[in-house]
Amino acid sequence: MEFLNNLVNSVNGLVWGPPMLVLILGTGLFLMIFLKFMPLTRIPTGLALMWRGRTKGDEATGEISPFQALMTSLAATVGTGNIAGVATAIFLGGPGALFWMWCTALVGMATKYCEVVLAVHYREKDDRGEHVGGPMYAIKNGLGKKWIWLGTAFAIFGGLAGFGIGNMVQVNSMAHALETSFSVPLWATGLITMVIVGLVILGGIRRIGVVAASLVPFMCLAYLIAAAVVLVVNASAIPAAFDLIFTHAFTPIAATGGFAGAAVMAAIRFGVARGIFSNEAGLGTAGIAQAAGTTTSSVRSGMIGMLGTFIDTIIVCSMTGLAIICTGVWTSGESGAALSAAAFESAMPGIGGIILTIALVVFAFTTILGWSYFGEKCWEFLVGTRAIWPFRVIWVLAVPFGAIAQLDFAWLLADTLNGLMAIPNLVSLLLLSPVVVKLTKEYFARS
């Protein structure tokens, strides 16, 4: 077991090492330039399309509304990474890590736009008459049969990674947070979550879409209000916080208090890695959800889908990071969710930690729902629609196990598989980027 652990550790170091981070950032930057910065200039257009996309539209073109598709994608991405991931990046890389998270998100908008455009453009109907898409279908239908092995690799990595990063790790975070704050037994959290998750995902994407559209906007808004309170209480420290972020994005930061100090490379590495972990730009998951949306235009879907990265990182992660830096707790020596909790608690004594626990629980729960659909579509690609019900049952049964298990190895393996998903996706994005540009030009020429 120790050999296996060391092996996965080594692979993880390669997968999330500098070459992969350069590949993800480089691909995003290339796509952004190739698209002439359209994803940034068209953010207002995307917001308008998202608002109009609340209605379901023609059922012949999808199963859920474009808004529900975006919320399903956000359900999976707005999770523990927005609370624990941001805190870990700052703990390991210093305040400058937040700057590199922003950079990841800005170029990641182009990546996610292209992922969604290709997923919707190359989607197909399964034998139940439902729309399915994502990197594996873009590879199969866009690059042809000789590349199908690449789509298969993506589906295998995604189908396995989901059980860890999208299921057991999430419920484990929920269970330990509830045990610490409210003394709820781990097994109780596992069983209750299993029942609720089962009631939702056994109804398929339509029920997931309805729940996500109801829960995600509310949870994001409530969390942002709580974080805004922290910033208002510490308003005088905000200018200094931005100074720290921009200064230490490019210069090392010395050890201070409980902070061990960090080189610029650490700020870049952990800012980029945690940014990708949070918004999943480059991993290809957003296209899987958007492919189920009612739409007659892959470009419109792309402009809605790219907002997921903007909302997740530029808005939600920024509020967490600023709260941690403004309150000064980043030098406390705490890490992960405990660091974020310390920031909230310092501004709202007695209730700050409780608010953060509730946010963590809701974020993690929605991640389980969103990733259940991603995993399901990966297995459907591999073995057909006969995999759907067995997958859903196994997914639900994995929830209580995740709540009580020691998941250090499972987390490491899932993190590695999650990173490996990026390779097939990025290859297909680069090879099919001319298709995205052609579709984009045609769309704006007509509009």
C-alpha cells in the first residue's frame, strides 16, 4: 500500500506540476487570443443570455433550460474549493496566489467557452432520446474514429475521479464540518445525505436541473452577503489587502506569524492549481451539463457556460480570499476550511464559523449532485445507457461510505485522475479551435 501511495503521489506531482499548469494556462491564453478576447468583451451579453435562458424553450433541443444547465455546472464547481481551496492556496502561496487564481479564471473563460461550444455542437442523442455531449463526444464526432481512444481516456478518468472528488471527498468534508460545529455523528450525515442525493439524482438531469436552479443562486448570494459583512467590518484593510495580492504575485513573501513564507513560484503554482480545482476550466465538465440544455446555438450556450468560471472564481473565490487577507488570519498558521472559518469568526464572533459550516455543507452537497451527472455521462459513453441506473445506485451508496472513511489516498487518487481529465480535453480544444472560431464568426455575423 505504501508503494501504491508513493506511486500515486509521484504521478500527482507530475499531473499538477508546472508543465500541466503551463499547458492549461497556455491553452486558455491561446484560445483567448484566437477568439480576439471575445469571452471578456461579451460578459454582459452572456449575462443577458443567462437571464433570458431561465425559460426552458423547445424540449426537442434539450432536456433542461440553459439557466438550469449553467446552475448544474455551477453546482459542481462552487464547492469546497471556494472555501477550503482558496484558503489552502493562500496558506501555501501567500496573498499573491489570489492574483494567479484571477489570471487562471480570466483565460479560463475562453477555455470554458470553447468546451461548451464544442460539446453542444457535437452533441448527439442517446437511445433514450436525451441529448448527451462533452469532450468525449467532441473528440468522437469532431476528430473522428481514429481519435476515439482519447475520448475513451477522458471518460475513464472522469468516471472514476467523480467518485472521489465529486462524491466521497465532498460528503467527508460535510460530515467533519457538521461534527465539529454541531456534534452531528459522521454516520448520520452520511445516511441523511444519501437519502437526499438519491431522491434528486434518481430523477435524472431534469430533477438535478430544477434543484440546482433553486439552490445554487440562493447559496451563492447568501455566501456573498456573509463575506461582504466580513469585508465591511474590515473595510479599512481592503487597500492594504490588494497591495499584498499584487506585490506578492511577483515578489517572494517572508515568513510572518504562523505563515512560513512563500516564493513566487509557490504563489503561481498553488494559485493556478486551486483556481482550476475550483472552476474546472480545462477539465471539460461544463460542456457535459450544457449539452443537455435547450438551445439551437452552440455559441449562445458557450457565452452562458463561460460565466460559470467568472462567477465561481472572480466573484465567489475573490470574496473568500479577500476576507482571509483583510482580517489578517492568513498569518495565523491555519489552513483549509479552518482558515476561512477564522476569517468569518473574527468579523462575526459566535456565528461566523457556523455560517461558514452551513455554506460548506450546501456547497459540498450541490457538488455531489452536479458531479453525479458528469460521472453518469462518462460511463454512458463507455458502456451505453445500460450503465445509467447501476451508476446512480452505486453513486448513492458511496455517499455514507465517504462520510465515515479515511480518504487521504482516495483524495490523492481522485485529484490525480481529475488532472488527467485535462489532457484529452486540452488536446481536443487545440485541434478543434478553428471550428469554434468559425462558429463564433458565423454567429456574430448573423446577429
